[in-house]
Amino acid sequence: MTDTGILIVGVGGQGTLLSSRILGEVALRSGMDVKVSEVHGMAQRGGSVVTHVRFGKKVYCPLVGAGQADYVLAFEKLEALRWAGYLKKDGVIISNNQEIPPIPVTLGHQKYPENIRESLEKIATTYMVDAGRIASDCGSAKAVNVVLLGVLARKLNFEKELWTKVIEETVPPKTIEINIKAFNKGYGVV
Amino acid sequence: MKKLLLGNEAVAQGAYEAGVRVVSAYPGTPSTEITENVARFDEIYTEWAPNEKVALEVAVGAAIAGARAMACMKHVGLNVAADPLFTSSYTGINGGLVIVVADDPGMHSSQNEQDSRYYGRAAHIPVLEPSDSQEAKDFTKLAFEISEKYDTPVILRMATRISHSRSLVEIGQRSDVHLKDYTKDIGKYVMMPAMARRRRNILVEREKSLKQYSEEAELNRIEYNDRSIGIIAAGGAYNYAKEAVPGASFLKLGMVYPLPEKLIKSFAREVERLFVIEELETFIEDYVRTLGLDVIGKELFPKTGELSYEVIASKLKEAGINKEVLNLSFENCKAPNVNEIPLRPPALCPGCPHRGVYYVLKKLNLTVTGDIGCYTLGALPPLSSMDTCICMGASVSSAHGLEKARGKEFARKTVAVIGDSTFIHSGITGLIDVVYNNGTSTVIILDNSTTGMTGHQEHPATGYDIKGRPANKLNMEKLCEAVGVKRVRVEDPFEIKKFQKAVQEEISADEPSVIIARRPCALLKRVKSKNKPYCVNTETCIECGLCLELGCPAITNRSLISIDETMCNGCGLCADVCPTNSITRGDICD
Ligand SMILES: Cc1ncc(C[n+]2csc(CCOP(=O)(O)OP(=O)(O)O)c2C)c(N)n1
């Protein structure tokens, strides 16, 4: 298959949908066929969420199959681990370093796994990014999604100017400056 | 111009281009964004109705009046709207009428996995099924044409992965469709036996013509390729199958009812092995079998949940299909053992007013008949305070059933919980039953001023309409009093002690009672909390874990109990339950 498949994963409410929208739009304006599959509804209430993004010459299925993902872009570490199995053999993980313990962990029924970074590295090339801190430094902890998008952008073959243009058009006007800063910081991480 | 649209946005765009004038709907995942997007067009009158039956009746009325009209709902909503559905098939329409229904294979956000295609067959209404956003738009427009040409309502069947996937759509102009003349015609619009019998015959004739249309229409098309394998598929399943065996021959169906008999037979003749690939029930497969054709379907492919291209490819391999034509390139990385990874079920948000209610219900150890909404999450640990959840409205009526089966003593330990939107949707009729038939149930209406679960839609008791304009605000207290409940009280679910006392008093009462637990949803923009986050004084905290029993995502327990200040909404419920006063507002413990 010649197209690219990306999973954007995180915890409901973390803003994964904005990232997939930006990514999809960048691919579209680069002349590709694009499909994005989002999660709305129940899981948005703090559950594990996954958005599928696929682009290439012609894309039929909006879902990235298990073993088909080129990238897993994770907004939370445990979610990176949960979805890492979707990667191709030579896939890449880009993950936020943040931990958000799910309720079964808080209640002591299950343990938040230790050494997630090491586990991920055994699965695939892993970039662990302190996206929370970088976002805060840029002026808003909420910009985590755009920081991570910046890291991914460096790996993909789209024009950087196109990314900035789409971000400017997509995020709320008041937050453009912060988001562009966050994107550039992310772009420079690796 | 091409845009990347959700399937749901594409349906809205299609309705706009088709010149639709009236849209009525009740929210429900995965259908909600259709109506939300229609509401952005000033040319279309759009409303949230109290339930799907009302929504469809509004659309039927508008269609009879000569306008193109649409009603939108999720699959279970069509059960509620089934009554007008069946008879609108008899009356036919005047202006075009389209019913959009979104199924949820895999039950991402639903209580069952029912298959709406059967409604088309049962009510003799044609069903179109798109497989991407462009088709979602095109089929919506086509549905209106079919509706007017054949004088029939048309069902547009969506599904989660079509509704919630974005793909490219060519944007067009709104066509100028005039309001048709309205003329009184009781033979057509008054369905009593004499007239309905005549219409019944017309319906049978109409179905024959629609079948002919299905044979010839472009929306059912054959793609011949490798003829050793032929696949019949529609909607999302077509995409998965196309990905799994790009080189196979396909009969791609866009109209799934009535099915094209001749087209299917001729396709079957041309291919060596015939497969039907579909999600949910064996709707197409059963039909193909009635034609006496040799076909492989659900004996091979999974009967439940969503399909995927990987599953289809491996199943076809199992069935001996030549590996060369299959896309089997899913060679995973070294996958982690997913069973060892803690689950992350959805949970009530930090600051959610429902949490206070469930804390009290758990403490009192009551039997709780539940209902559908965010508050259904109160069934999960640690709150674990719900015994039943069937369908919208069932909490109230089934509490009454519990009482009639097990007696009044049992009712003294039972409450029904129901959300505000759900109460208006179909809880009110249950309450009327309780009062009328000498029940003594206690009903707690969780009034958070919004339809939370589906993403914060207005409803008749919020005081706003779908466009955010001020509207009449239904008075819940007066409504309950008017149906005959004498004990109606309003309580704040965050005043835990007072709330507990209220519940104890009302369950003891030998008559029906309603407690309206009133506090707005923490996510509502108009009430967003400016309260400072709370924090834990680790020196006085005795780690008793009572705060953890609230199941608040902001409270964590890693060696010490702490509160994540970015998540905490400052509601203070945890401080109320802490026996050592170790949880205090941020500005005090800094
Ligand atoms: C017949 C039917 N229509 C729609 C839905 C989708 N749905 C589930 S819960 C709900 C309403 C939730 O609102 P509310 O009762 O106010 O509770 P909240 O989520 O705000 O707590 C809706 C529309 C459904 N499950 N069944």
C-alpha cells in the first residue's frame, strides 16, 4: 500500500480532533485523497479515543488497519502503548510524556505500567516529547496538540508553510500566535 | 471547490443543495452533527424536537404542506418514530421527505446494534446507503428526487464510520425548489380503513416501480475485475472489502431496499464465487439466498460488531481465496499485550453534577432504575449505582413495574434516575402512568440544563433553541405537578447532606414524588467554573480513599492521593466527603 496511515490517540477531551482536522487539510491541499475517521459521543467523556487519518493517491477505507499505521501520534503515554500494536513493522511512535491515570488505576484495581518509554522503544522508533512543558512555555498548556503535530510535521513530506497556513485558518484567531509558536517548537524537537 | 467533510456535514450540505426547507430532529450519536450543520443554513428552518416521533411528524407535516423536509435520528430513534414512519409510507408525500437514520455497528455510543434496513422493508420505503461523504451528499439529493418521483418517504441509512469520517466533497449551489401547492386530499392524507386499503394497493405498485428503479439506477453498479471472486457490498462494508481485495469484482449497492433482483442474478452468473459482505444482520445475504443463488456470507464473516479490511482479508484467505488477490500486508510491529494495559472507560467529568447524586444513592444502597445519558456512567465503578438501563424513558416506567411486581416495601428502596432531556423525550409519559395507577415511585430528574451525552444540544427546558436564540423554557416543576405529583422538590446535588435527606424523605413517602437535581453541566460555556482547583494536604490526609470513591478523573492515587490541578474544576465535592478536612481550595493550601 502506498498511502500513509496515522493514528492520533489520546484521552477524550484532549483535542485530538483539531489535530486530525489540520493534518487532513494539509494532505488535501497537497493534492492527496484523504480520509479521516473521528470519535464522537460516549468515549469523548474521558475514554480512550482514536482518530484515523489516511492519505494517498486513492483511499477507500477511512480506518487504518492493524499493522498498517506509519505513525502513532499519542497525546498520553498509556494510550501510545495501547495503540502501538497498530504500527507497521517499521512504524514510528511520537508520544507526549504526560500520564493521565484512568479510573481503574486511581481505584487501585489496575496498575499504570512502569517504564512505558522502554516498552515503546522495544516496539518501534519512539520520540517521547515533553509536550506539556513546551506548550506551557509557549503560553498555553492546551497547545499540546499543536506541539505534537509539529513533531509529526517534521517527519512528513508536506511544505512547512502549508502547515502554518492551515493552522492559522483552523485555530481560534486569538490563539494563532501561541499555536504557531507551539508548532515551530514541536517542529524543532527532533 | 472540494472540502473535507464529515459524512454528517455532507448530508447537511446535500439537504441545503436540494432546497430543503424544514428539518426536525432529536440528537443521537452518530447522527447529531447532521442537524447541527443544517442549522447553520439560514435558508432552512431547523429545530430540535422533544423526540424522534415528533421530529418525523413535523417533517411529514412539512412535506404534506409542499416543502422538502427531513428528519434525522440515530437507529434507536427510528423505533420511537416507527409509528409515523409506517403510515407516512401509505400517505406518500407532496414535497420530498427524507428520513436520515444512523446505525452504530460496534455500539460505540449505543445500547444495541440494530439494523435499520429492516425498517425499509417492513414499511415498504426505499433505503439508500452511502459509502463516503461525497455519496452522502449525492444520495441525500437523490433521495429527494426519488421521494418526489415515486411519492414516497425515503430512508437514508448512515452508519458511524460514514457519519464520522471525513472525505472530499465537491460543494455545489442551492437549487431553487419551490414550495409545492397544497390541496386537501383526504383519500391520500387521512388514513382510516377505507382510504388506507386503497393506499395499500398503491404502495404495492409503487414498490414494484422502485424495484425497477433499483435495477437500472446508477447507484447500484457492477465493477468487473478478477471474476473468480464476486463481492456484493454497500456502505462502509464496501470500503473494507475494496481494501481487502482491490482486484475482485464488485456489485456495489447504493440502494439497499428494494434490492435489484436481475442485477444480482446477472452478477452472480458472471463470477465464480459469490460473497456478500455486510455489517450487522444478513439483510442482503438473505435476499440473495431467496433468489436461489449460492452465496457465502455470515457463516464466514463475523456476525457482530464492525468489520475491518483485515478481518475480511483473513476470512477470505480461510475460504481458500487465492492469496495473490488479497491485501494481506498487515504485518504488525511487535505488538504489546493489550490485555495487560489498564482500560480507560469513559467517566463522569470533573465537576459533573451527576456525581453528587450517585454518591448519595450508593451510600443509601438503593435499587436504581437507570436511563440513557452521561449519567448512565454512574453504573460503572466506583459509583456503581444503577441496576437497569434499557432505552430512553424506561427508568420511570420500569420503576413502576418493579413496584407492581415486588410491592410497596420494595419501592421504599428504589429510585428512578433520568436526565432532563430524556425526561422530556419519553419520561413524562411514564410519570403519568405512575400517578394514574397509584404508584409511589421516587423519580430523580438530573437537570443539568443540557443534552450532555450527545454534545450539549439545547432542549425544551434550557430556554434556548437550536440556533441559541432565547425560547420558551419548559417549567419542569409545574409539569410534574400538572400530571398529579404532589411531592415535587428542587435540590442541589452538590449539597450532599441536604440531598441525602431529600432522597430519604421521598422514598419513604407513600405517594409518587419527584426530586429535580438541578445544577448545570460543568462543560457548559455559559456556566464554566471559575473556581480555583482544590488540593490535598498530605500531612493530614489519612489515605482513607473516600474521595477516590467519587470516581473523579482529577483525583489520582500514586503513592499519595493528589489532585491534578489542570483537570480539577473546583466543584469541592471531594472536600465535602473528606473526613479529615484535608482537601482545601488551592488558594488556601498554597
Ligand atoms: C431513542 C433515542 N434517541 C436518542 C438517543 C441518544 N441519546 C442518548 S442519551 C441522550 C440524552 C441525554 O441527555 P440528558 O437526558 O439530558 O442527560 P445528560 O447526558 O445531559 O446527562 C440522547 C439524545 C438514544 N439513546 N435513544
